[in-house]
Amino acid sequence: MLHEAGHLAVMPPAIRNEMIDNLGNNPIHQGGEMMAIAWSYAACIHLDLDPHIVFHKDGYKGGGDTIVENFSNGNFMGVPLLQWCGMTYDEKRAREMNAKPYPHMISWLCLQNKYIEV
């Protein structure tokens, strides 16, 4: 459920308001999957929830443990896209902004529509 909330959260309002059951097979939603994974991991850390609950061994095509291991080791897929949407900072940008880096979130919702397609 938390990961599905991430899909909604990482899309700008114009897209989020039109989302229904199945996501389209297009670049916006393909990038959104990586963003939703990164968002979900950040949410687990923020909520002090074991990431293995969300990224369980039977989910993510059997890759849940690998996702948690990668994120735990600082290998953050999806974070550049979250940063592009103004939702978080990577280590370098956080230092420049004197702010906390991912998994800290600046905003839990994407508020900017930087997508060409709507």
C-alpha cells in the first residue's frame, strides 16, 4: 500500500488527478516506478518502518531484498528523478543547499509538472 501511495505522490497534480487502476506503459510511468521505489524507501525510513515490510522477498519480481540492500548501501535508484521534481536532494546538492540529503524528503508530493506529456 505504501508503494502504491508513492506512485501517486511522485506524479504532478495534473497527472496524479487522472491516474486510475493500471498505469500506462510510457516514459512518465516507467520513471515513476523508480521514483515510487525511492519514495517508498524514504517513507519507510521516515516512519521507522522496516523496509523489508514494503520490499518483501516475494515482491518486485523477487528483488525486494536486493532493493533494500542497495538503498542501505547508498545506491539510490530513482533519487535523481525525485530531485529533478524538487522532492529531495542527493548528497552533493544537499551540501550546496546546506540541507539534509535523501532519504530526507523536501516534499512528499510532486508539486511541479516538469513532464512534457500530460
